[in-house]
Amino acid sequence: MAKAMFDAATVQHANLLDAAPIVPGAIVSKTLVNTAGCKMIVFAMDAGQSISEHHAPFVATVHVLDGRLEFG
């Protein structure tokens, strides 16, 4: 399991665009928080990249920080 960037007990901040930079032709992911009740991951995807359909045990939300995202 990837080490989380933050622990859930401390107030911290980060520039999410810097946490997972765009890499040409790739998808970059960085775990921000990973606790028993919450997992937060930031993804950076180059143009044309996609993530396959999958299921997770948590509610998922999506926030687009830059660019566009299409759900298919």
C-alpha cells in the first residue's frame, strides 16, 4: 500500500497540481490520506489517458483541477 502524503490527525496543506505532476503518456497517482474510513487519491492524467471501470468500497468524488474530464 502506498504511503499517504498526509496523516489524518494533523492539519496540512498542499498544491494538488504539484502533488501529482502530469507525465506525458502516463497516469500519475498520489495517495493523500489513507485511513480505515477514508482514502483520498489525486490522479494526474495526460491528454488521451483513461482509467478502466472499477469499483471501490468508498464513495467516490471527482474534482477537476485543470483541463477537462469525460465520463464514458
